[in-house]
Amino acid sequence: MLRILYKYFILNKKAVIPGVGVFHIQRQPASLDFANKTFVSPSAEISFTQADVDADTTFYSFLSKEKQIEEPDALLYFTNFINRVKESLHTMGRVELAGFGVLSKDVEGSLKFQPANPLPSFFENVAVERTIVEAPQQESGVNIKKKKGNKIEGVETSEVEAVSNKKDYWWIFAIVLAVVAIASIFYYYSQNGSLR
């Protein structure tokens, strides 16, 4: 049952256990760690909110498809699972949910959640070195960032092409073309008198 619940959780980023609480994925965006000179990749972790929530009805259809059983049977199957979780929390004070982590009850009766391993990240952290390259006064220089392994280094190009001093005369061609078009229209009207 836990394998199916975990699969549903990963696909939908949320899993509800009625009468216990809600598991959801909490995302951390990428950040820059200036102290360690590292670009930290985005990450995600499982978090838990204790709440008396209603069941997620879409999970029942998911469970029935995964187990290849009817939805009423899936509802009964999941209800038995919920009862086992509640019973473990009541008798032992804790329950281990494979893939999710450990739920435990404190002395006040509220649930504490200790997540299992963090969710896998598809990106690695990258070491970043800050390099300042000064361009010569008379030449225009461009800094290009080049990745070498896990480090980013600054590389200066030797010289960027100077802006062309040639004047652009495309507008003269446009004016000549417009004058020819207008002259053609006047010639047509002078010969025919109208558009007909």
C-alpha cells in the first residue's frame, strides 16, 4: 500500500491520509551561497501537516487502477491501511512510512514528522569563482563566462569588432522606389482618367 501511496504522492505532490494529515512536497529554489562560493541547486523535501481532512477521492481511482480492483474495494483497502496507521500511532506512539519518513506522537498528542531521505535532485551544486577582467581603455572588451568542469571562469575576448563607420544608404533606395511607384500611379491616371 505504501508503495502505491508514495507513487501517487510523487506524481501529484500531495498525499492525504484522512484523520492523520497531509504530506506535500516543499520546494526550495536555487540559491547562491556567497560564503562557500557555490551555486546551490534547487531541492525538494517532504513535509507534513497534521489535519483532520477528507479523503482525496482521486486517490481511490488511482488505487483501483494500480491494484486492478473496483473502487469500493479500493476504498475498503485504503480504510484498513488508515486504521493500521492510527493503531500504530496509538499503541506504539510512532509509525514508519517507507519513502515518507517517521510519524510520531509527542506527550501532548500532536504528530511530529521526521522525513526520510531528501527527494533526489537532478542538478548538482556548482562552484563559482568571481573574476573581474578589466577591458583596455581603447579597445572594447567582452567578458564571456565559460564552464570548465564544475567551475565558471571569466575569459576575455581579444577584441570585439568595432562598429562599422560606413553610412547606411538603404533609405535612399526606399525613397527612389516610392517615387517610381507614385510616378507610375500618376502616369496611369493621366492615360486612363480613372481606375476602370
